[in-house]
Amino acid sequence: MNAAGADTDTVLRKRQLTVRTTSSNGGNGFRVGGGKGAAAATPPEPVSPSARLLEDFFIVVVIGIATPVNDPVARAGIAAQFARYPRFRSIQVTDEDGGNPRWVRTTLNVDDHIIYPELDMDAVAADPDKAVEDYVASLSTKPMDESRPLWEFHVLDFPTSEAAATTAIRVHHSLGDGMSLLTLLMACTRSAADPARLPAMPPQPTRTGAIYARPRPPASAGALAFAAWLWSFVALAWHTVVDVASFFATTMFLKDPHTLFKRVKHGEFQRKRIVHRGLSFDDVKLVKNAMNCTVNDVLVGITYSALSRYY
């Protein structure tokens, strides 16, 4: 993808055609059509059903950097870390009959995935924050090049009000969800004082106690306790039936109430703008300690309170 010359009017429905393959040796071998240096020694792996459902989705992550980008170090680090993961050096191909998509290894060229866009420097100098928002918004309408692994680093190497440089990372949703990708990015970081030391990851939360099903009360507890125990299962079954029926009714004919967040018709043809606001982490921790909850609880509550003002 050439970010400098890409047409901002291109939309997802006009993305490049899926890379096709031709099958040989009775369907046991694959030849990548349009790929670059495919690793034919590794057998293809089928694409999971969940990844096939996310064919038209990708994730955009915007990261502010405290110092200007050190390009040689960044390229070397990305090449060393991302090459370890098979999905980040594979492309999706389909059988000759256009049926089953598969992951096929290919040669990873980091230069194809690190993009320095050519922006209007007058607009950048006038309002660098808006220039970053405009460029990130344009990424929502540009297709990804499916002839190479489906991830990109867009480097905006100019200062803004909050960072010395900005990197927009675009990854196809079939490679992972938001949490797994953030974990991967954290694992790729290193300390400037000790590059050989692995990053300290937060420990897994421990459960304070085991979870058990509600035991059946003994006969000595009486008929009322037994009725309460039986009613809990009846209520569980009823709510399950209602939720399943509501789900199918919503998918077939029910409509969501109109809000400002509801996508208009043909909304996939419009840009998606990422708007953010900074929060003091000390304030978040103060609320967390006062409410005896988690940081995630505080952030979700803030987000819900802000969005509820638009209903």
C-alpha cells in the first residue's frame, strides 16, 4: 500500500481482491498467486471460523511516543519480534475452487509494513493534532493489501500536543482481538536501560475462592428452601429462553432505537474518526481506591457516563 498516493475515497467494499491460489498434486500443494516469496515448505493451515467472520474488519491502534522515532532500531525490533509469530508472516489464500481459505507462510519484508505518509506540511504545522486525527480517520476507508501479511505501522514523525511522535498500527482482525494485540505490543517493548530484559507483565488475577453450583438443600431444610432452590433453576431457564429469543428477533426484524451512535445506511463508506481525551491516572486510582473497585471499572463508568449524555 502506498499511503502517499492512496485514494482517500477508496472504501472497504472496493478493497483489493482476495489472493487466490492454484492447487497441485491432487490438492496437497499450494502455490500462492500474487504473493512474494511464499514459504512453500510449511503446509497451509485452515483459517478458523471466527477469523472468516472478521474478513472485513481491522483494528487501528494509535500510540503516542515520548521521543522521535529511531527508525533503524524500530525496524530491527519489529523484524525480530513479529517474525516469531506465524500469523504475522502469513497471508490468507483460498483453494482453486474459491472455497476454503488458508494461512500460507510468506517472506516477511518489514519495509512493506512500515509506512511514512507524505502529508501536507502546512496543515501539520497549523494543527498537528488535527493532522493526526485526519490521517487516522482516512485509514478506516483504505483497503489493506492482502498480498502480504495483514498488518501495518504508519509513522507520523512530528510532535503534537501530547507526544513527540505518533504511530498508528493497523492490524487485520483475523490476527487477533484488541487484548491479544495489546499484549503482543507490550511483549515487543524493551527497556532503554537494559534492552535484553523482558518487559514486566502484570500478574494474572487470582480467584479468591472457588465457584460452586448452588447445592441442593437437605430434606431437613424444609419445603420452602427446596422451592427456592428449584425456582433458581426455573428463573435461569426462563432468562436463557428470553435472551435467545430476543437475539434471534433482533437479527431478523427488531430494530435498535435511534441514537447518535447508530450507524447510518452505507456507513461503511464514511470515515471513522478516533477522538480521545487524556485522563490523570492518579485521579483514576484515587476513585478506584475510594470505590474499592478496579481501574477498568472506573474507566468503563467514565465512558458510560459520557456516552449517556448523547441519548
